[in-house]
Amino acid sequence: MQNLTIKPCTIEHQECYGAIYAAAFSGEPWNDTWSAEDAAIHVGELLENKQHYGLECVVDDEVVGFVIGTSMLFHYGRTFEINDLAVDPRFQGYGIAKQLMDRILDDLKKQHIVAVHLITAAEGWLKDFYGQYGFQKEQRVMLMGMELI
């Protein structure tokens, strides 16, 4: 893909990230019902976190994907959680998610992050996508949840 650039996320592109997020997560395997406005708020909350780090992919002056997460210090070192990785459905299948993952993992190594975590769908192709980077199901911890409404 020509004229592809990966650079740091900016608050100025919050609305764009929201539109990409809503469109990407409305498809398989998530099938979520995000509005672009709510997704922009979601991404904005991450961007406002002092420990956030994110990258966007720009093709021909259009933001077409992004990855963003936050870090936290633990007794064994600083970890990073990838909160969101989204690519505009019109640009999926061109390796943009792979380029974003390659770059963010390289950057995190340079920042001396000791571990990277993420939550993804249990079913579908995402397990294989993240598995190629060495992500695997945690054996010592599990995600627990509780609905309040």
C-alpha cells in the first residue's frame, strides 16, 4: 500500500478513531452496536490517560486504523494492555493491523515494557492473529466480570 505512515495517535483524531472503532467492531467476531460518538468517547478516555500509548495508520492523508493501550507499574515491572486495535473495514485485509502490531510491540520493547496483555474474542480468527505474536491464553489468571444492571 502506497503512502502508508504509522505515527503516534493524537487527540485531534479522536472522532476519526471513534468512527473507525464503531465500524470495525460492528463486524465479526464482535458484532457490537457502538455509535461513532460513544466510540469516540471511549477512545478519548484512553487518550486522556497519562500512561497511554498509541499509533495510527495513515494512508493518503486518511487515518485508517489505530492501536492504543495503557501501561501500569507492577512489582515485576511495567506492563502494557492493548485496549483497542481497529482498522477501517474498507482497509482490512491489507496488513494494516499487522503493521500496527509490529510497530507497537517494537516500541514497547524499547520502552522496557516487561509484558503485554489484551482481551479478545474467545471465538473466531483473532486468537490466531494475536497468537502469531506469541499471545496465548493466560494460565494463572482469568477475566472475571459482574453485571450491575
